[in-house]
Amino acid sequence: MTERRAEASPSELIDARIEALGDWRGEMLAWVRRLIREAVPDVAEEVKWRKPSNPLGVPVWERAGILCTGEIYKDKLTFAKGALLEDPSGLFNAGLDGNLRRAIDLYAGARIDEEAFKALIRAAAALNISRASGRPVGARNDAPSARG
């Protein structure tokens, strides 16, 4: 009797996505992934929205809810609750008129301020944790500060 091969883990699927891209987008995805892991060491990696046209799916980083998604096919990182986060460094450059999400469009050769990005990731995790704990969180001014 042959054993069925186990499904790849989300981390392995993200590794495969990075390798399959093989260009600046793969390098960028690997770089932001490293920053996310440094900012929130217990972050969970997931892969969502797998379909025939996108078999490797979309990398997703979660901590008490979605922090951000790596929509590399659109060259962007989308923060699920970005509108609730302070962004003093102005990293968000897309989706600025949305009610909840904010995004960072990515470009070949572009670099994101590492410390500002990590602060934004930590703020997103703190917001999710505060909401999961039942503490009320109001408008942007009530969200954790990305300043440190």
C-alpha cells in the first residue's frame, strides 16, 4: 500500500512561491517575509486562495487574525486592518481611500524602511491581539502606535 504524500506546509508553499517567481518579486517576498518574522517571531504563515490559475496561492501572515497578505501577482502587500493603523513613515501607498485595508505597492529596486515596516507589522499584531481579547479599539488614534 502506498502512502499518499503529505500536503506541503504553508511555509513550504511560500518557499515554492519565492522560488517559482525567480525575479525581483521573489527576492522582495523573501525579504519582507524575513522582516515579518523578525517583527513578530510567533507569526503564523498561511497560504490562502489557491485555485487553478494561482496554484501556489497567496502568502498570508497571521497573529490573532490576518496581518498582511503578499499579493505578489499584484506586486503589493495588503494589510487587512491598515486603515486602523498609524503610518507615520508613510509606507502605505495604495488603497488609501478604503475603509479598512491599506497596501504597500512594491516595485523592482524599491526598498521599504525596515524599522518602519517592522513597527507597522508589530502594530498590526497588537491591534489583532487587542481585538481578540475583547478590548474595544476605536478609530486610528486608538490603534497601537507604529512609533515604537
